Amino acid sequence: MAQPLAYPPGTQVRYSDLGFILLGCLLERQYGQPLSSLFLDKVAQPLGLGPIAYRPRHGPSPLPDPPSAYAATEACDWRGRVLVGEVHDENAWAMGGVAGHAGLFATAKAVWQFAQALLDTAAGHQSWLPPELLRQSWQRQPWPAGSTRAVGWDTPSAVGSTAGEYFSPHSIGHLGFTGTSLWIDPDRDVIVVLCTNRVHPSREATGIRRLRPEVHNLVMQELGVAPL
């Protein structure tokens, strides 16, 4: 809350975790529960999702304990180890492994189940959220001018989108710093989940920028989708 504004609200878009960190804190205050249990109660359990949850640094988690169940991420200099089964994001780690912007662990199937639940909800087949409210959150925001951002999501950019060349303009997506991504095309009823550990052993690797659109293009080509 004490951070100074970097620019007047509504005039720029900047990659930042602060808003989602604050949102997570507001949810905890509103419901009187830790974010880790809120996610299970309000999202994972109602939607019947598979293994997807937080792994708090201190406290229980419904996920497996053995490190062998997780893909390694970065060889972290200041933590002095290769990170396996613990949150990669530094701020989330400092907050105990649970935060509004990072900390969830999941299988690709569980992420797909979540995405499918979103499509089912938007179509009125799932009563998890009001369909119209959910669809509104997928719309591009009118400010700042030229932004591709929706509410909590991104949409395909006209040139060089990580979604590739086949996803419709109504698609929504989200990228994870460690190499994960989710793209949903509601027009074509297509979901692509990509889970990589691109920061292993170093975040300096940049190949993920080429890999993401190539994977999405190959999936759409296999499905017989025509390019835009």
C-alpha cells in the first residue's frame, strides 16, 4: 500500500505482482481463512479438480510430500539449492509459500480440468460462477489504449502472440514465469496447457519464447484449425 505510483492509473500496463498479492490479502481478510484453504474450499473442491493446491512452507498440504513428485526449477543462489517442490517466486516464498500471485502446484490435467470448468461455467453448464460475470472478465479492457489485457487474463496480440497464429481473438491466456502457460479458445472449444521447467537450472534460458507459439500452432494444425 505504501508503494508510490509508477504512473497515473489507467495510462500504462506494467508486469507486477503487487496487485494480486494485495488481492490475496483482501480475500483472506474478507473470509477469515488462509488463501491455501480458501482455494480448496472455493475452487478446487467445488470444481472437482485433481491435484492442485498450495504447498505452504510451514503447514499441511494435500499434495505429495516427496520431492520426486515435482519438477525442479531454478538453482537459487540466495536459497543455496535447486528448488524442488517449493515455490519458485521469491515474494511468495517470503510470504510462506502462499500468495495471491504465485504458489500453486498442479498437474497439466488439473489445469485442464480448471479450464474446462471455466468453459462449462461460461456456457451455463456449471453453477460455479454467474456465466455473464465470467464472460465479462474475459473481455479486453478499454484502457490503456492498445492493451491486450482482460481481467486477470491476457488475450492474443495481433503480432507475435505466445498463443501462435490460430487462436481466435476471443481467446484468453496466462503465462507463468517458470515456463507454464494456459490458453483457452472459447470459440473453438480448445484448451492448451503447457507445463515446462524453463528456469531449470537458470532463468536466463529464453527458448520458451519460441517454444510456446510453436506448440500452440502444432496443436491447432493437428486439430485441423485454419489460421486466422
